[in-house]
Amino acid sequence: MPEPITSAVSDRICKHMNKDHADAVLLYATTYGNQPNAAAATLESIDPEGMTLAVTVDGTVTSARVAFDHTLAGAEDAHHTLVEMLKQARVAP
């Protein structure tokens, strides 16, 4: 059975992404969060439907919500989905 995305799992994913993959989080904000001028972004939370980002644009922090293209089955699905979104964002025009 998949590990559900609890608040503890969300925190773990967010800490990992913000610490080790800040460039990916910024790319999620610019590509999927309708924040093309974002200078920085941090992953605030993740749930089965999407992720919430804190995005810095022109020195102001705003919130951006990015919906997933499907409801996540669990933590492993979150990993695969975030990786796939990153791959797609890197090839986006």
C-alpha cells in the first residue's frame, strides 16, 4: 500500500526539495505557477492534488498553487510526478 501524503510526508518532501533542489522549485513556479518573473521559490506544502509555493517576485513574496495532472497515490507517486514535471519544464519553450 502506498505511503499516504500526510503533513509529515509533506514536510519531508518540502525540506528535501528546498534544500537539495531549489532550482527545480523555482522552475515549478515559473513554468507551472504562472510566475515567469520569479526570482526565488520555496515549496511550502504538497498534497495529493497539488503543491503550494512561496514565490518571490520583485522582492515581494506571494503564494502560488500548482495543481497536479492527477491525484497522487502517495509519496512515491509524488516523487515520480515531481521528477516528470521537472523534465517537462526543462524542455518547455
